[in-house]
Amino acid sequence: MSNKESKENCIFCKILSGEFECSEIYSDDTVIAFLDIQPVNPGHVLVIPREHACYLKDLDKDVGGKLFQVGQKVAEAIRNSDLKCEGVNFLLADGEAAGQEVWHTHLHVVPRFENDGFGFKFSEKYFEKPSREELNQVAEKISKKI
Ligand code: AMP
Ligand code: ZN
């Protein structure tokens, strides 16, 4: 494990231990949820496991399920609040290439509304749809590893 991945250097573990402050939304024995310090939109929440798992592969799958369940509850709470929310994105960056910056797995729950300035960027090749044969070949590569 590299230095950046260690529990000792983990911002979120410091939040869990109370060393760093957070604006908490929800807490139970397995996960906690709090506001992102640099929100895409007001109400942007992070749901994190209490266990220090750098990547998804390190996370117990039941805890992964719990992360999603709490994400669902949080999304519903945001929608029922008076925060501006016309839609919600769940985002989980697993690995640096996917945009991960904090090495403690976390689920972003992001309230969205029209013209909020956030969005996804697609490369040119995205617009050339693959054939069914190509899709099937890729599907096989994944399915045989499940
Ligand atoms: P990611 O790029 O998916 O690893 O996202 C990391 C997120 O953690 C970013 O959206 C940061 O704004 C957020 N973040 C970093 N430090 C803190 C902190 N101390 N409290 C709350 N959110 C944080
Ligand atoms: Zn951690």
C-alpha cells in the first residue's frame, strides 16, 4: 500500500475519528454521510464506509450494498428538502483514471438541476456506436470473469 492509500494519511478516516470536522447527514454502524466540502451543487453528499477501503475491490460487498442503500435514502431526503433538485447523480470514482482523489471509497450523491453547469464530457469515438458483434465480444470478456 502506497503512502497516499494508507489509513494514517486518510482524510475520511480523520473525519470518522472526529479529528477533522464534517457536516454530518447520517450515521450508523457501517457508513456515514456528510456534505462534500466543495459541492457541485448545494446538497452534494458523500456516503462513506466506516472501514478504510481504498478501492471498490477492497470493500466488503455487503457494505457496498449499504453504501448504495444509504445513498438512496439521502437522495430521497434531498428531493424532499427545499434544496434545488430536479435530478440526482450517483458517482463513484474508483481509481485515479476515474477521477478518484481521496483514497477511501465514497459514493457521491449530487443533486442536479437544468443548466447547473455540471456535466459529462464525451470523446469523438463515443458518437460512433459499436456493432452488436463488438458489444457481444466485450460482454463476453466481462461475463466470463463474474
Ligand atoms: P473523488 O474525486 O471522487 O475522490 O472525490 C473526493 C471528494 O472529497 C471531492 O469532491 C472533495 O471535495 C471531497 N472532500 C475532500 N476533503 C473533504 C473534507 N474534508 N470534507 C468533505 N469533503 C471533502
Ligand atoms: Zn480512510
